[in-house]
Amino acid sequence: MLSEQGLFATPLGLPIGSQTYPHRQRIKDGDFAGLCRDMAAIGIRDVEMCDPSFPDFKSLVDGKQVKKILDDHGLKCSSGHFGLDALRSRQQEMIAWAKDIGMTQMGTATLNGKMHNGVTTMDAVKRAADEYNKIGVEASKAGLQQFLHDEDFEMAEIEGDGRLTYTVLLELLDPQMVKMQFQMFAMRVVGDPVMYFNKYPGRFISMHVQGVDLNVLTRSSVEQSASHRLSAGNVAVGKDSLDWREIFGAAKNGGLKNYFIELNWKLTEESVAYLKTLNI
């Protein structure tokens, strides 16, 4: 069956997406148009942006111009990552930028709550959830869906409770105001994505797709900074130990609307080639 991408299959018939963060040097160097051209050429049709508060994305402050460049290369941008500080202090400005580009989803990598040596408190988790629920309400008023990724704070253990912050946030965050974006690389800490997708139907709007070899991945590697993780320890999707048919099948139940490869360029090319063959 043909998908909107042409003469190849794609998981769930969704366009193949890519996060732009791993390719931020090209954006910093003023080659956003060239990056869009190259992404379109290999079969990417949806990109996830980072807002201009990210240092390497400052040149993309004009959302309408960003939209024109995307349109010129046959791309759409359905989703974006936003710095939490920007959402706290300039949310309406960020919303306007997102809408100029055509986004329907806005998220942040982490709620960045207080923790020490991988441990946090229930009070810190509750404060973070309360604040983000309010951010989600404002986004919803503008017709945008707020979501939460899973980075450092979300992988912390709650002192005296034993659970991960991530699992408690799934209880505390409003399921309508805040959806979730599952990062595959974090699965070694937060757990099996298939379990989450099936246990929390409708909660997971998107996914960061990375090849994960569970035979070699360690907790310490997961807890490294995002920038380091994207340059070390990853493999291409389809060259790992994961059952992607099962993952995408469960992700549909989880509520998946889009997914974004988040890998360096070589691994992105290899991952796109694999995803083109994955007809689910």
C-alpha cells in the first residue's frame, strides 16, 4: 500500500520524521535550507524543531520564514522542543512562533526539577507537575498540544518512594493537557515502551526513535547529557536489539501521532532506509 511518502511503506502510514537537534551545527552555520533539502532527499517529511532560545537555533527566530523554507522542500514541522525557561517566561511568544511554523505540538525535554545524585523528592515532582499542567492549559487554549519528553529529572528516583519520577508524572500530569513523548534511548532506565504504550492508551503522542542495543546499554550511558548521547553509543534503527514491529504496534494504542529519528546524519540515513521497509 502506498503511503504519502511515495513508493515505500512507513510504520502506521505516518511520515518519517527527524529531530533537528543532532544537526544543529548546520543550522548554526546558516544552512537550514540545505539541511531541509538533504532531509527531503532521503525521505524525511516531518521535522521537529527547537525554539530560538536554544543557542544554535537563534537564526530561526522568524517562524514565517522557517515555514517558507520547510514548504520549499516539501517538509512540515508538526512538533517542537522548547526550553522550560522560555515556556515559563515567554510562553505566548513561543506559541506564536510555533503557530507561524505550523506546529500542532509543543514540548520540553525535561521538567528540570531539583534532584541530587539521581534522587528527587515527591514535593519536587508535584511542584513540577503542577507548573507543567498550567503550561499545558495555556497551550491548549491556543489549539496546541503540550507534551513531555523523558530526560534527566524524569529518570530520577523519588526519595522514600522508590518509584521513578517518570511513572509518578504519568499520574500527576493531566492526560488531556499534557501528552508524553517517549525517548527510546531512555528505555533502559524508565522501562519497556511497549508496556507504557499499552498501560497508558492515548497518552503517548510521539516518540524519539533511536536504535538501542539492550545488550550493551548501561544506566550511566543513559544519564549522560543529551548532546553526548547523540554522538556516542547509538546505532541505527533496525540494527539494534529491538522489535520495531511490536513497538510501533503498541505505539498506535499509546496514541502515536508522529515519530522523529534523533541520531547523527549517518545513522539517520540508515534508519530512514530501514523505516521505509517497515509496513505495519
